Amino acid sequence: MQQFDPTILTHNLPAIGAGFATTLGTWVAGVALGIVIGFCIALAQLFCGRWVRGALRVYIELFRGTPFLVQLFLLYYGGPSFGITLEPLTAGVVGLGLYGGAYFAEVFRSGFGAVPRGHLEAAACLGLTHWQAIWRIQIPQMLVLIVPALVNLIIVLSKETAVLSIVTVPELTFVLTGIGSATFAFVETLLALCVCYLVLVELASRAGMWVETRVTRFLA
């Protein structure tokens, strides 16, 4: 049996660091894209007609009801059949954004619905237009209310970046499993992978707690 050898990790620190940077970059880009998609869908559900809302509901149910792994396979390997050819990194970010967007849309929708109707009615009595009431009253309150759910979803998406290795995105999982296959040091590389993701999730969790504390003071 091969003995635990941490030097395998230290000898490959540059590659591991590059993989961690790629993971961080794809995570941030995918989350940003997902938030934009989710917010736009939530607004469209407020203002658009029944047919648009129905189409958006199909998108939400489709992406929430199917595994991210399958979605990524279809986007990267099935895309060329429809004339869509993406680089691995681009496919990873787009796939993560589309997948996360369906969940973010539901978070934003629930946030909009949680704002009391009386606040909007009071804004109308003060002479604010519908858009002004949404921008100045509904959106600020909604953002405060959804912080815990938003942070939790962002953390979940950080772990979904591990799936991007299947389309050869050179992120952390891809790099460390490659090192493990080349050196047969699977224990060392998998432990390092767990530690890296634990650090990433813990940092995101701490940042979320800080934001939640700040917005709770604002709400009070």
C-alpha cells in the first residue's frame, strides 16, 4: 500500500494554484450571470403577460428538474449539432449561469412577493409611479429579505464547479484528479480537493454572514 506523501502536492503547487484560480473565476462569473438571468426573469414575471410567464416557468422547471451534469453535457457536446460551439471554459460559465439562473429567479420571485402590498399602495398614494415604487421600495426590501437564501445558493454553486471537469475545464477537480491519476496518489489529491472546497465555502459563508448582519441592521 502506498504511504501518504504530501510532497506530491507541494511539487504540484503551481498547477493546483492555477486550478483553484480557474475554479474561483468560473464560480464568480457563473454566479454573476445566474443572478442577472434570475433577476431579469423575476422582473419579467411581474410585468409580462401570461404567455411570457409560461415560457419562463418552463425554463425554470426544466433547469431545476434536470441534473446539472446532463445540462452541461448537452450544452458542450450537443451544442455543435445546433450550430453552437463553445470553448470548455465558456461552456462551463454559461452552463453554470443558466443552471443557477433558474434557482435565482425563484429566490428573487419569492423576495418580491414577500414585500407587503401595503408598502406599494402607500407609494402610490404618495404619487410614485409603478417603476419608482419597485426601484425605491420593493427592490431594496426584497434584497434584504433574500440575503440568506441568496448566500446559500451561491455556496451550492461553488461546489457545482467540480462538475465542469467533465468538459475539460482546467479547474481544481480536473487538475487534482489528473495529478492523482498520474501519481496514483488518490488519497492525497482527494483530501486536498476537499480542503480547498471547504476553504472556499467557509470564506463564502463568512462573507454571507457579514452581509446578512449588515442588512439586518438596515432592516431594523
